[in-house]
Amino acid sequence: MRYVKAETDLNKVWGKVKSIMGGKVDKVKGKGLSANDYTTEDKEKVDNLNSITHKQIDELFRKESDYGIS
């Protein structure tokens, strides 16, 4: 019975190892941890999304306050 328990424990450990390794990022030759592959174009797109979202939220709050909703 001890063998069965050891095998079960080993399978649990192996499952955890596979789970952890599934999220692993492989090293790319010639790149460091702080490599910046984020292009200016991509950054502007994200910045615009954030700006639009804040602008839309501000407009929504303004419209609601016009109707006495707070």
C-alpha cells in the first residue's frame, strides 16, 4: 500500500510542476529581462484606449449630474 501512496503523491507533485511550467516564459537569446519590445504605435493605441475610457466616463457622469443623478 505504501507504493500506491508514493505513486499518488508523485503524480500530485508532477501535476503541480506541469502547471507551474505551463506559465513559464522561455528565454530569448539576446534579450534581457527589461527588453522593451513595446512599439510607440502600440503604446499610443493603449494610451488612447485609456483616454477614451476616462473621457467617456467623465461624459457619463456629466450627463447624469444634468438630470440630478449623483
